[in-house]
Amino acid sequence: MKKKVTQSIFLWLCMLCGMSYGQNTGFLYKNGIDGWQNMIRYCKNCDNYITYSYGAAGTENHFAITDIQSIMIDAHVASGYYVQDFEILDNYVFFCGYNATGSGFLGWFDINDVFYDTGTPGRAYIDETLSMYGIEWLDNIAVYYDGQRKIHIAGVGHHIVAGVPAGYKAFEAVGTIPNNMQYRVADLIGSGYMPKLTVTDNYVVYVSDEKNSCGTGIGYMLEPFPKDDMFASPTHPTFFFQTVVAATCIPPNAYDPYLMFDIAFKNQNTIAICNYRCGFSTYYIGTCNYSIDNNFEFVLREFDLAPLLSNNPIQMISEGRAILPLNVGSIRKLAYDRRTKYYITLFRNEVSAGVDEDGILAMDYSSGSVPTTAQATYQQAYSSGFLWDMCLNGSSRYTASGFDWSSYHNYYFWQDDIISNASSCANYINYNVVNNNGVEPKPDVCLSNVVGWIVLNFIPNMDPEIHVDNNGLLCN
């Protein structure tokens, strides 16, 4: 049964929201709640943070609310789902992924009902029938109000056959909750691994990493749709940006993007894409035998979608490459802070021989152009922590969430100002940035093959089980 959260806890949490941090930057917190592979988002309406984690070694689905500084309220809302993303709209959390039987799902719950209810338990509501229309996995959703103030959800649908991705679909759901939402899907042309999306003032744009026949990255495919009526047309434009020089008799000069990438909305109709890039030491034409040269760069490219409004192609407007010293690992989150005009990225790389660390890479674009250096902040006060996700709070501060990989996967949080001064908890490394020329797009038009509208049927899940724990300060 759900444990009731008292009104005093709620009031205490509200009062803590107004506390100031003082002048120091860089705070590291930890608690005893299972935070394995957690995700974090900032809730503007409640001025707190919502997190998601797989509890009990991946069998339970947990959402939590926290002010970071003092307390966390954890809710076990379901079991057996594989949640890939969640977003917040007003007081609602929307989440998506796939279930154990191989169907994509979309779910939601009311934040106040789940975490603060003292009467009838609030529940999560889930529709898990998306495989009926070719979505066995729903990923990377964006949630917003359209021009008619209806809830609009855009997502990436994966069509999976025998466990292997067989194509990707653009997902669009529109309506009001709980019982008046419907969705439709359309085909994407991008054939890379795990497309991502973001929403601008006028467009929903999908980005796929494109590969050559040997599976190395050679560029990006951008597929924009009108924001408020995504599939109004039976076709949609595509724009391929080839980031690697290659031809039939010319071997590629680089692997770009290398391994993974992320995207972020900047402002108006400008977006950014970041990835790793490396060169080749050898590449044999006609075979798939090649060796990378281990000269790695972090690449940030900006794209302007505004020309689409006058039927002109998307343009790449900048490209900056931060020179990294050694091997690279993962890129987990790219975000843009409008107040400081910085891009920040949660990433992992080798900082010294054999030593990989999670870092926050900050790039100052306040001048309107690519900076000459990028500063990486590496949190070093908690050696067994593994940062997994990051978000902004609208006040030029980021919060990265992670878990303890050495014991019980307990939550920990690293919170700092974007312009950081956290030398007592962190180490800083500056990387040189090279400004490069942009790439011209290769436009095309493709059939969307739209299917829908189909009504979503949200079924209430289990009564949430609530657990409360204190966050303890480890370093500041």
C-alpha cells in the first residue's frame, strides 16, 4: 500500500525551495535511494527536480521529487517497464519506452497526486499498445502546448523486427488528458542509430547520424516537420549534411560522428548538435578494415531552420572543435543556457592515461561566435560516482544526477553554476577550440506514409509506494 506523505513534509519542501545557496559554487549530495541509470528534469511549476530510476536492479520503475539540498520523495509507480525518456509539462510527467512484451508505451501522472496526496492514491496511467502501428519502442519525447493549447507530444518510434531496428518513425500525439488523446505516426528516412529530436519555435526536427557501408559516421540527416501539425503534408523535406570527405576512390578522412551525439534547442529556430570526431590512421578502399588515429575532438555544430519558413534549405551556421588529449567515452546531455549563452555538455573522456572521468564541458557563445577555449569541470570528490544525466534550472545552474556504481546504486547529485568556481570539489581543464567552416546541405523530399489518428487508452497502474530520504552534503 502507498505510504502517506504528511502535509508537514510538503510545507518543509516548499520552504526549502526559497533557500539561497550563498556565494560558493559546486555542491555534491548523496542519499540512500536506489538511483540506477537515473534521469533528471527541472520542474518549473514546483521549483524542484523530478528524477527517474530503475530500482531493484532494473525491475521497478521509480520517479522521485527533490530540492537537491535536503530531501527526496521516491515513488515506485510501476514495474517491468523500460523507460527511455520523460518530460514535464506544468504539473504532469510524461514518460515513454517499451515493455517486456515488445510494445512501445506512453504514460503520464500528476506530480501532486503521486507525491503529495494524503487521500486517494495518485497513479501513473499507461498506454502500451503502440506496437499495433509499428512502434515497438518509443524514445526521446518532447512535450509542449500547441497553438490551440492542446498537449502535443512528439517522439521517436522504433520499428523492431526480431530484435533488430527495421526503421524509425516520427510520433505525434495531440489532445487532453486523461481520456482525450490520439496519435499518428510517419516514416523517417534517417537510417542511423537512435534518432533524436528537439522542438524549435516553428518545427519539430529529427536528427539521425548517417553511416557509410563500413558503419562509420559520415554526417547527419535532419528531418523537420511543422510544430503544431506535424504530418499535415504527405511528404516532408530532408537535409543531409556530410561532415566527412569521401568518394568512390577516396577513403574517408575522418569518423564523424564517432559513437554518439546529442542535440539541443538554442533559440527561435536554431539548434545545436554535438559529437566526437576522430581521424583514420589507415583505411583500405573496398574493405571494412580501418584503424582510427585516436586524435579525438568534441564537435559542436549550430543549424538554422529559419530559412525553411521561406522554402529555403536549413543552414549550418557554425562548427567548433575542442581538441581532446586522449580517448573518449560517452556524450550524455547537451543543453543551452539562454542567460549566459553557454552550451554545456555532460560527457566522459580520458583525462590522463587510463583515467576516465565524467565532466561538464562549458562553451561560451555569448560573443555570437565559436569560442577559442572550452572549460571542463571534473567532479572528483566522490570517486565511485557515475554521472548519468543533467538538466538546467533556468537560473544559470546545472544539476547532474548519478549513481554509486560500487555498492547499492544510491543517488548522488553534482550541482554547480555554469560559470563555475568549485575548486574544492572539482578539477578544471581548458581545451583549445578550433573554428571550422560549415557544410552545405543536400536537400531531398521523402514520403511520410502517415498512419492515424488512433485513440490512446491510458490504464491506471499500481498504487505508488512512497519512500522518503534525506540528501547529505558530501562536498562544497
